[in-house]
Amino acid sequence: MDGFTVVRCGACAHAPSGFDEDAHGTVAALPGVDEVLVEGLRAVVQDSTQGVLVTAGCRLGPGVCAARRPGLMVLVQACDAARTRSESPVVAVGPVRSTDDVRAVTRWLQDGGAPDPQALPARLRCAISPEAARG
């Protein structure tokens, strides 16, 4: 992948910063996951030749987000080296709920797994259509 754009959902960032779900389905906030995600994504982008990190408002919409598991969302799209045209559909990644998830996402980007969602762990392959991810 020559270039890529990573869009971190700013709306998710204002929600509790991480999540943990126990065996009974109770979700509790974990501190610091968004900060770890931002730092991890920033490091991947800085190490890339054509990567860009953007924070934007929700690109999925409240209906889509209300229907999914809570957690931080990231959208990724590959582009050519000149950043003039996209080379893949948008990939919705998430929900990112733990530091293990952050490591998986950053490793996926570093190792060139993007834009193939199948290279992500199943828990991070968001079941959102590309049309919804376009916002």
C-alpha cells in the first residue's frame, strides 16, 4: 500500500475512552484506550511515507453506531502514492475496545495488511457496509 488515510472518529473519542465486557455482558469504561489509539496511529503514520491521520466527526451516523457494540472506530482507505485517487473501498475497523485491539490495528497498518479487512482479527472486522462508511 503506497498511501493511506486513517480517520479516527472524534465522536467516539468523546465517549468513554475504552470498554471491557464481562461474562455477563456488562460493559465498563477503561481509561486511556483512546489516548493509546491516537499515539499508536500517529506512530504508524509518522513511520509511513504517505500515511495521513485525520480526526473527524462521526462518518457512520447515529443509527449505525447505536446498532453496534460500543468502542472506538477507525476508517482506513488506501490511496496511490500521489494521494490523488483511492485504491480501495473504505474499511471500517472496530470497535477498538482495549490496548490489545490498538496493537492489532497498528500492526495491521504497519505490516501492510490494510486495506484487507480479513487480515484483521475477527473482533475488529466491523460489520458495516462500505456505503455506510462513506458517511
